[in-house]
Amino acid sequence: MVKELLRTLIKKPVTRKYPYERREIPERFRGKIVIDYDKCIGCGLCARFCPAIAIKMVFIETSKGKRRKPLVQVYRCIFCGQCALVCPRKAISYSKEFELATYNKEELIVEPRPLKGGDESGSH
Amino acid sequence: MCSEYIEIPVGPQHPALKEPIRFVFKIDGELVVDVKPRLGYAHRGIEKLAESKNYIQNIYLFERVCGICSAAHTTCYVEAVEKLLGIEVPPRALFLRSIIHELNRIHSHLLWLGILAHEMGFDTLFMYTWRDRELVLDLIELMTGNRVLYAYNLIGGVRYDINFQIENQMRKVLDYLRERTKYYKRIIEEDKLIRARTVDIGVLKKSDAILLGAVGPTARGSGVDMDIRRDDPYAAYNELSFNVVVYKEEDAYAKTMVRVDEILESINIIEDALSKMPNGAVYVKTPLKVPEGEVVSRVEAPRGELLYYIKSNGTERPERVKVRTPTLANIPAVCKMLSQAYIADIPVIVASIDPCIACMDRITFVDVRKGKVYTISSRELREYAIKWYKERRREC
Amino acid sequence: MLSPLMTLIEVFIYPGVLFIVFISLILEWIDRKVYARAQNRIGPYYVGPHGILQPFADLLKLLAKEDITPDHVEKLEYVLSPILILYLSLVGIFMIPTGAWGDGYSIIYFEGDYLLVLTLATLTTVFIFLSGWSSLNRFGAVGSLRALLLIAGYEIPLFICAAAVILDAQTLCLSKISMIQEERLWFLIKQPIGFLASLISIQAELERIPFDIPEAETEIVAGWLTEFTGRKLALMRLAGDVKLLLFSSLVVTLYLGGPWFMGQANIVIFLVKIIIVAILISIIRALFARFRIDQALSIFWRYIIPLSLIQVIISLFVR
């Protein structure tokens, strides 16, 4: 034990000096949700299967008329990935963003923004 | 305090406990004369909540019963639902499930080793084991996308497959971990101070272990030879070869050695599974509505036998889910170990059963005299408690 | 010894109270850094260059917190104990030759100051007991009792090793003891067993792992420190650091030649030696787990006291 201790004294420490140093994030990581609203068909399966009841289906005006699209309250999200699994058009994926703390709850909503020429995915 | 003994409360907030539980010790100098446990501080109403979510949402709910043994909880739940549905899971998925299960066990035991060292005041060993545990967490993140709460098991299989890159990384990390674990084993066997704090401390005789229903390493450290992976195989364990680690010394040292050896066994199991893994799919689609029936499923969580009982009524939501976690089964055993112990040994003894209070708290009142099982509303409980304390104060 | 103004400066500024407090906070930083590096961590890093101002920041923070005196405590002892513990430790250092003015003498010196230093150190432990006991808290009571019980372990070997050194040096004055080592060999080489026994007894007196039994965090919350907060806690922690300085400098004076090196008595030499001893104490702290009180006492009575007795017998014959 003594040898190990003395050796560790001169080794470099393993502490990472966050936030000045960040680590690489692997590809399967589930960060903040990203919805491709063009692919979405409004089936509502994501809202039905969300364990945290974080997804609501809302109606928005598009050029093709009223459509149902998901609105995600990221502050309720548990980052489980069930919505991405169950979406039939693979419109849901994940970014690598995880530093989501904020003073303003409205920043953490992912919602569709209606635009003149079609749907537009948007996040605040 | 009207008795001649000093009563020392440990918990619900105490530096020795990582989770809230209350013990009231009656002490005489440094000796513990009596101990009364009080549970329920981490009760969250999970079983009731499960009745209002469908089976798929419940996977994520039960994963969060305990952050350290979350793979065991999801494995148990998912196997139970699959039994009710009567479907065959592809064998590759079963092997992957076992790998995650064993990785979870390694991480849990390394965490526990650090906590035991910390309870003994040995912070250096605590830092070293947790440094090595980081490697396991990074490996799990490579495989599942998250370090804790993996969301890896699904009803009908697992979520991701592994590729060559992940497999190579896994083998490298496992080799390194094997060397480190052997080094820790040597320290525990040779260091006189660790031996002085664990040998002949917290003795649980084999007959008591069986009588009080101890499970997991707590029982295996007292010579009771039981392991669900061998006795009632689940996932891929009927095709994997491993040893069940049993020590006869009955003290905290035996329980420590059981867990350290289990880390080495888990490393062997994972390498065995990697080499025997069959090809194929990792997931089959399952219907959402589960046919009527009742099922009990057990797994060997890192702390012992974990039991799920599910009753379904043909809809997509369960009618009743009951979870019996290993720490609950070990509480009577720890009370027996704590009587006639020194105060200074309390942290080590409580840590030696690897308490996971978050897993443990599901309260139901059983009135043994009347033979009834009932639950009280919180208002009735409050009135009952006030009345009880008033009477007790009058006695003094 | 000199004009009253010089005495005032000596007592309060250099090498008096201000200097002692400054150096003991630096020693706390060294202790935390070495402890952290032994565990593969960084330790204090952000406050000041490489975290050297961290102990100062901690002290200032505690001084600024609200000072609560619970209703039910024994007020006099509760309020006085922190002050007295700090005061006694500070006075102890006044008798250690620091080489501050290049002459190898301490602020106060007389024949017998060695025994006074040891007695003052034990008195601090008595006041530690009083502080825990007066706070009328179960954890405080258990902690204070353990602190008193521990005295039965380390006090005796400390005095016996002192006797060995006194026999060899033929003087009871600390300044003279360090001067004598300059002419002859360091006592470290002549009395290594005594050095070892003293080092272990000092670990117990300072209540450090493996002997931090009275303050065992995982067993009795904070032991005798439990009910203290705000300014009183600041004084207690500062007293702990000053005691570390006191005992490191005691070891340096007795066994490592004090502030003397190559015929010169210099404060820089003194500080370098203290830092080496402090690093040694920190490494011991990182290396072991915590003893139980009965195991600690048995270690002292079975091994350390016989070792120190052997040392005395040897020093009777070898001069």
C-alpha cells in the first residue's frame, strides 16, 4: 500500500478541471431532444409512451391546414429515449447537449413554430 | 431519556448513512444494548404510480427505484412481463442483458468497497476504488448511452447491439479491472488495520442467517449457499459458467471478501458471455396489452434476491406490482448483528449489508395478531402517532 | 529580553501570533494538498495560486457565520473552551526556538520549558473534553470521553521519549536542546526509536487518522465539535492548525536540530524542516484507516510504550 501511495503522489491527478476541461461524449448519449418536424406525422405515439408525461400534442397552423405536433417540456424529460424508439418515422433524435440548467423555464421547451410556408421545427 | 442507558439516534441524517433510515441505539458506554430500526423515509409511492402507467412506461419507473442496481430492477421487471406475454426473447439479447447485469454488479461492488473504506476512515482506498469505478461507468456509457439509469432493457430484448469496438474496449478495461481488484483483495487480506476493523465484527451465524431470511452476500458471507443465478437461472445464466462465492467466517470480513470475489467472478462471466455470444436480433416486437395472469420473477441483484410480483388484468396497465428488495430482507439480520456491538463498529456493520434504502421502502402494515393486511391513511397515522407518544411520555 | 516594543513585536507579530497563524494556515494547505495528491485528486486549486489561500478563505468564511449559543449548554465552559484551546497552543509555540532573529532562541526560554510545552498540549485536550461535555449533546459527550481516553494512550510515550532526549542533552530548555544538536549529531540519528514513537503519539495528540477517534465523522457526526458553529468553530479549527504547527516544530526541535544547519540558525531552515515533517504526517494520514478506541489503546500500551522505554534505557548508556 505504501508503494502505491508514494507512486500516486507523483502521478497526475485524475480530476478533470470542469468547466475548463470537458470530456468527449459518446455517440449513444441521450442529451436534449431534437424533433424533425417535417418528418413528423402527428401520430402521438411519443406522447402516449413518455414515462414522464413530458410530451403534449398541440395543434399548429401550417400551410396544409391544422396539424398535430408534439411539444416537449424538457424540464420534465428523463432522457430515457422511449419516444425515439417508438416514433414510426424516426423523427426524434438526441443532441449531445446536457448542460441545460437555466433560470428561465421557457427556455426548456421544444415546440413547433408555425411559419408561412410550412412547418418549422424550433426550439427557444 | 428515562432509562439508564443513553439513546443515540443514527439517522435519518447522519454522515455514516448514505440514505435516510433511522436506528435508535440504546448504549451503555461504548456497547450497543438494543437497536430499533425505523423505515419509510425514502418511500415514494412507486408501486401505486405503476398502476397508472402502461407496461412500457413502467420500465423507466422501476429503473429509478434504485440508481445503483437499476439493471437488476429492469431485468427482473422485463422478464416478468415477458413471462406473462409468453414470448421468446432472442438469445443474443439474453447474453447482452447478462453483460449489463454483471457490469452493474461490478460497479455496485466497487462503489460499496469505497463506502466501506470511508466508514472505516480509510479515505484513500475510497478514492482509489471510485477512480476505478469510473472506468466501468465509461464502459456502460459506451454501450448504452448513459452512466447511470441506462434504459437498456426493453420488453422483448435490449436496445442496442455491441460492435467490435465496444467489445475490444470492454476486454481492455476488464483486464485492467481484474488487476486492480486483485490488488484490493491483497490489501484487504494483508492490511492489519482493515482486518482489525472487520474480522469478528458483525457476526451473523449461519442458523440466524437462514432464520432471519438474509439474502445475497450477507447470507453468502455466513456460509449459506444460495444464488439465484445458479438456483433459478434467468437471462443467459444457464449457459454461462461461474462459481458461487461462499465464505464461512460469518463476519464483516467474510462479507467483504464475498463481494470482492464476486467482482472477479463477474469479470469472468462477462468475458465468457462475450465469447459465447450467438448472432441474431436483439429485439422482438411485443404487443402492448398483456394477457391476464400473475407472475413472480426473481433475479440476483448486487445486494441479494430481488423479487417482482406482477398481476395483470388484460389491459395495457398492470393491476398490481409488488417489489421485494434484498435490503428489506437483510434489515432483521443487521439488527441482530448490531446488538452487542461497539458504537465504533456501527458504520462498518451497517455498511456490510450494503444497504440500499431507496430500494427498500415500501410500507404496508401487517397486523400479525389479527391476520390482516391493511394500509392506514396519513391522517389516521398522524393521530395514532400523537396518541402513542402521549402515552409513552406519561410512562416516563 | 529587549525593550518592551521589541517584546511586543516579538509576541504579536514576528515570530508571534500573526506569523504563527499565517504559517499554520500554510501548513493546512500543505496537508490538504498532500492528502489529495495521495488520493489522485487535486485538492484546493482555485483560491489563490494553486489554492494556497483556501485555508484563509475557510477561516474567514467561518468567522463571518452566525455565532449561535444554544440555550441549554453550560455557557461559561462552552464560550471559553475554544478561546483557551487556541490560546494554550499559541503560548506553546512561544517556547519553540524558531531562529526568527538568527539567534536560535525562542521568545520565552527557561530551564523546563520543554515540560511546560507538553503540559500545555495536554491541557488543550482537557479543554477539548470540556467543550464537548459542556455542549450537552450525545455525540459531543461520546467524542469528549474518547478524547480523554486517548490521553491514556499517547501521553505516556510522549513524556518517556522526552525523558530520553533530556537524558541525552542534559538540559530541559528547548532552545539549548536544538543548539546541542548542532554541535553533535541530530537526535534523529541517535534516537530513531524515540522519533518513531513520538511521531505516532503526535498523530494521536493531533487527533489525526489513524487516531481521529474523538472526531470520527462516520460514527458520531463530528464528535466534540458537533455543537460548535460560526466564530467558535473558526477558533477550534485554527487551534487544530496551530497544534499541527506546534507538534511539527516540536519534532523538528527535538530530533531534527531546530533552526540550525551548518552553524547557522535561520527561520527559512526551520520552515523547510517543518514542511518536511508536515508532509510526513499527511502521508501517514492518507495511509491508514481509523482505529477503534480499544484497539488504539492496545497499540499504544503493547508497542509504543515499550519502544519508548527501550529508547530511554539505550540513551542511559549511549551518550
